[in-house]
Amino acid sequence: MEIQDQNDAGSSEGGSVHSQSRVTFSGPLITSTHKKPTATSARFQHDMNEYVEITLDVRDDAVSVQDIKGAVDEQEAALLTTQLERSRPHKLTSQLSAKLKQVSRELKRVTSNSDRRAGFKQLDRAKTTTGRALRGLQFINKSVGTEGWDEVEKRWSKLAVDGLLLRSRFGQCIGMNEKEFAGELFDALARRRGIVTGTITKTQLRDFWEQLSDQSFDARIQTFFDMVDKDEDGRITEGEVKEIIALSASANKLSTIQDHAEEYAALIMEDLDPDGLGYIEIHNLEMLLIQAPTHSSNTVTDSRKLSQMLSQKLIPTKEPNPIKRTAKRFTYFVEDNWKRIWVVLLWLSICIGLFVWKFLQYKNRYVFHVMGYCVTSAKGAAETLKFNMALILLPVCRNTITWLRSRTKLGMAVPFDDNINFHKVVALGIGVGVAIHAICHLTCDFPRLLHASDAAYKPLGKYFGEPRPPNYWWFVKGKEGWTGVTMVVLMTIAFVLAQPWFRRNKVKLPKALKKLTGFNAFWYSHHLFVIVYALLLVHGWYLYLSKEFHKKTTWMYLAVPVLIYASERLLRALRSGYKTVQIQKVAVYPGNVLSLHMTKPQGFKYTSGQYIFVNCADVSPFEWHPFSLTSAPGDDYVSVHIRTLGDWTSQLRSLFSKLCQPPTNSNQSGLLRADIGTESYIPRMPRLKIDGPYGAPAQDYKKYDVLLLVGLGIGATPLISIVKDVMHHIKQQKEYIENGMVDSNNGTGASSSNSNKRKPFAVKRAYFYWVTREQGSFEWFRSVMNEVAENDHDHVIELHNYCTSVYEEGDARSALIAMLQSLHHAKNGMDIVSGTRVKTHFARPNWRTVFKHVAVNHTAKRVGVFYCGAPGLTQSLRSLSQDFSRKTSTKFDFHKENF
């Protein structure tokens, strides 16, 4: 064996000597010339010309591998490097002989273990260290320690006591919120340095920080290994694996994994310790981490499509000319909102026209010379009030809107999805009209009339009576006065309680006043409109300045809208009477979700994405609440999933929970459930009525070839119905094609010569992204996920589940969860997070990447983007839809439904 040794040493008087040597070992892959060949060493002597050259950088307290050349593959080189660099020889004089023995021993071990590791994928150490695996285990990332050492140092000055930082404050100091995980990390770092006091100095904290922020993969995996290896014997037992699984599950709020930590620990040991040694070493842990796939690869595109994507001008460029920039923004705004714009402009034009018409009319009357512009403004506002009080009823005529949306082409020009928003806009117009009308009358018109001279008042006597009104109270107590004041009070109550902070119980009030908020308060206060409209008719009949019948126009404005609305309410009452349903199945899920499966009423037809109203007389005989349908039209039942958010839903959940029992077998989901058709004892179920269905934005999914469905939490309900319907139509489409009932060539449906052919289902691909905070949420639709995974052989539906309680890919707190997930899914085909066949991604999706994926794979297509969830994500998805529609050949049509 050939040895090259170069030593450099420097010394100073009274100082220490530091030595460094670079050593190159070169020789045949044999361990002894006199030892008989064995099965493990046969490979070494098969070809005596096979040599390996290893260059080591040997220092006083460390050994690093500079280069490995020769007859070892990349996987063996990676494992050999890990073993060699872990050595810490104490005496320089014994390093060379120790290294010679270690090289021989490690080469023999690596080769002898190659058969046991044959199942592992070939590794590229260089790529692993700097690439994917390096991102797979980070203690310092964008959620921890992004500020750098300076901010850690500032927090140290606030948290340290007498120059020492307590273990309990270590996580807070470095920016890690999970105290338990941070505590274990502290212990691992302290054990390596022999610290047993539970406190550290600022210098020691800096040392900790440098190790945590070390960018080398070996340093990171060593830190992680030290966290698991609590007895510092260089080996990890099954008990230690169980502890770290429980710790990681707790940090990521994965209670199910925490409960099954022992089972999953056995799985890891089975995979990494097939020989039954009872322990695993650091190289085993490294292999496990490297094999875990990255979650960011959920949108895979091949190189050709990727080049197409990069050629698109997706990176926004700022127009230097401010005039052109403003013009472009205005053009984009008009393109995206033209439906809303023309409707609002028409509404404003009518309001302004009515105001000006009545304003000018009263300006030409004698009363203008006494009351001035106050009376003209009050009357102009009153005319707009009549119009808006009639108009505000139309956006909430749900049956009419559903019919217009489904049976006519008006949806091409009228934004039916914005009916509630338009209802709110008209309500704002009413508020402005009431303010102008009331202020002008109460603060200007009446005082002027009281202070007018007798001569000026005389022509007005026929309107206000003779003698003239004695005081201000005369106006207030008259029919016109008290009806107006009462309407203002009732409108104010309804308007205030309809605000989100009251309707959603966000206002903190004393317990005695708590019932004044919430959905019930909103619902009942809004039904004060019956009194308001009755008072409006009275108020509009007893007018001071209009005594002729044909000039009392209030009832004329209200007649048609009130008739339409009253007919709708009557239809709802009659329809709900015979749409009493029977409960088939009840399930109470984690996350306060109640699932109800009901019998399907005869003749009940609906489209996925629509919703129904549910009434339970045992909770309240008068209240009806809307819920999206989670069943598909092809199902023989009707189902809804109800999230407990308010008083009515809480009472409903409590009512059904009393009738349920824990599941009797593992195939049944939920915390509590009652399957009526399979139980010998059938409890008395509460009586439910349903009303509907009613139209919603998601029902337009059939217009698109490609769907991008995005649901947040319980917002997935209408989208699940769409996924089920797409799956049903895929199966049905195959049957039709096999039976010759579909023209599969041109997709135009029946021809004149064959009228019995059906039009093919438009949707050819669907992407479903479900983002939820809690692991238990995946139980809500577990059966749907598994059904799609098992039956969608053509991969028409692409499912992506995201659990935001789990830290993002690359975070050390979720690294073991990713490893375990990969192992379990490969062995059992089941995801450990969701409990379904669909693999769960961590943290939140990168929505721009999602849109890129869809745009690249569906060029020159129209994609329907349907979002249902909290308002926070609406603007981001809308902006991305607009951006990609302008800069790619793929057009994204955005639809949203907020709750």
C-alpha cells in the first residue's frame, strides 16, 4: 500500500501546536494476503487490478474525506465517507495506523452489506448532499431563525437570567415554537458537549446556533441522530425510534400517528434492521431520509413541457410608462369585471336618474321657496329608496335565480354568482338614501316650516293643515313621522347584526348580551323586513305633499318584487312540507363535523355544486340553514356535512350525538355514528325537512374540459360532490361508448341519422386540492378519496391533500414524518396522515406552481377554477387566474364561494 503524507506544523512560544496532514491511501481491495477467501471477501480478490484511492484531510480533532477514486460505486463511497468522517482520533501518532485499519474495515463492511442494501436506489453522494436530501432536514428555515444570529442575540438579552439561558427558553430564543421539540434538540446539542446543567452561556448558544445553521447534510443528520440516540451509544433502538416518532407527531399535531407510534417504530426497524440486530445506525437513518420523496414534486412536468413553461412570460414585468401601465391595468380590470361593471353602472344610472327627476320636480314647486334644497334632496332620496327597497328582494329570490342560471343564457351577461354581493350593494344604497331623506326632513325641512312666516306658510296649509303645526313633536308623532322613525330603527338593527363581526360571533360581549349576536340574531333581525315593508306602504300613503292617488307610487314600485318574493316563500313552504326526509346514516367526525345521509325525495333533482336548506324542528321550527350537497346526482341518497360554527349547528350536533355510538369496526369512520339500516335497535331520529336545490357558482363545472378545484377545510363539500359526479360520468361514459350510445369521435352528440346518441361529458381532467388544518378532517371524505384512487385507472382526477399543521418539506420537525409516510405508503399503499390511499402533502401549496402545472399540461384550454372556503385566499387565486390567462394560451375562469 502506498502512503503519501504531508505535514505542516506551526508553533509559537508558550502556544499550542496545531498539526494537519493530507494522507492518500492506495491499494488493492483486500484485507489480508494470507486469509482464505470468504463469501464477503471474494469480490476483493476477483480482480487484483481493482484499486481504491482515498484522500483524507487529517486534523487534530477531525478527519474529512477529500476524494475517493477507484473500484467502489457511488453508494458505497457515500456510506464510507459518513463512517470515516465520524471518527475523532485523539493522538496524531496513531492516526495513520488507525486510518489504515478503518479503511480496510469500512470497505469490507460496505461491500458485505451491499446485498442487504440491494433494494435501495443507487445514490449520488454529491447530489444528495447539495440537492434534495440537503433540503430534507433543516433546523433553520423560513419558519425558524430566518432573522439570523443578530435577532437570536437580541432575544438572548431578554430571556437570559444572570448570563444563562434556561432549557425551557431555548426554543423561544432561536424562534422555534414547539417547546417539547426544542427541548429535545437542546438536550442533543448539550449531550455532545457534555453540558448537564440545563443552562447555557451566550458562547455555548452561539456554538449551538452554528451547528444548527450548518449547511452540510452530514452535520444535520448527525444532529438529528443525536436527538434520537439519547444514551450516546451510536445506535438507535426501537424504543428511541418510538419516542422520536411521538415527539415529531406531537410537534406536527398528528394525534393519530402519536397514538400508533409503537406500530410505526416497528415498521422502521423492520425496514432498516432486517437482520434483527435490535438497533440501527446513522447510515441507516441517512438511507431512510434520502429515500423519502420530496412533496414539492407533486406537480411533475417532463423536460419538454418544462421548456414550454419557461418560454412563457410568467414573470411579471413592470411597464416603465405610467400612462401605459395605468391603461393596461384598467383594460385588465374591465376584462375581468365587465359583467359586474355594467350591472352596477345600470343600477347607479337608474338611481341617479330617479333622484334628478324628483329633485327637479320639487324644485319647480312652491314648497322649494320655503324649504329650499332640503326638500328636493329628501324627495330625490325617497324616490331612490322606493326603487332600492323593491330591487333588494330580487337577488334573494333563490328559486328564480336558480331557474335563470340553469335554463337561460342570461348567465353569459349577468353575474348570478354575485347575487348576495349585489344584495349588499343595494342595501348600502338604501342606507345612503335613508340618511339623506331622514336628515333633510328632521334637521332642515320641519324647522324651516315651523319658522316660516304666515304668508309663506299659507299656500302649504292644504298639505300640513290649518292652523299650522304648533311644534316639532307634531311632525314626529304623525303617521308619516313615527312610521319613518320606526323603519330607521328596525333597518339599523338588521344592518348592524348582519355585519360579519356580529353574525360570526366575533364581538366580545357580556354573557347576558351574547344572544344578541350570532346567526340566529342575524336571521331573526332580517325577518323584521316584514314589518318594515308594511310601515313603508303606510309611510308612502300618508305623504304630506302628495295627496293624489296616482302620485303615491310606493306600492307601484313594490308590487311585482314583493309578489315574486312572496311566491317564492310560499313555494318553499309547500315544497318543504312533502320533502320531509328519513335519516339513513349519521356520523360525527373530528373537527366538529356532522355528516347526515338522508333518503332522496321522489323527483328531487340537482346538480353537483348546488346547496339545500335544512330545517330541524327539534332545534328550531322556523330556522332554515343552507348547506352544500356532498352527494352526487347519481347517488341514491342526499348527504350534507355540517361544521359546528354557531348556536344552531351546535344544538343539531348535540342532538344527533346522543343517538350515535362509537364505530363497531375499523371500516367505519367517525367518532360516533348510527347506521339506521344495519342496526337492530333503531333510535328515534329527529325530523328533518329540506328545501332546494339552489344554484351556486360551483354548478357550472360542466362547461369546462379541465377543472381546478380548491377547497379549504369544510369548503371542500361542494367540490367533493363534483369529484364524485366526474367519477360517475367517467364510468358512465365508458359504458355508453361500449354500447355505441356516444359519438366518441367528434364529441358533438347525436347526429341527424342517429338521434339516440348522447353528448359526451365535457370534463376530461380534474385537479382537486384540499387544504385543511387538522389531520382528523381527512376522515370526512375518506371513502371518496379511496374510491377515486381505486377506480380512476385513467388518472382523470388528480387528488392533492394538504395538512397545514405539518411543517413544510425540509423542516427537521417533519422529516421523520416524511420518512415514515414514504415507508408506510410503499408497503401498505396507505397514507399515515390522511388514512387514505392519497398521499398527503405538508404545509400549504405553492399556488403559482399549481397554476403552472395546469397551464403547461393543458395549453389552449379553458380551465374552470372553483374555490370554496374562507375569503383570505380568494384574491390570490383570482389574481393568478387572471395572470395566467393573459400570459399563457390557457384561460382560467375563476369562480368562488365564501363562507
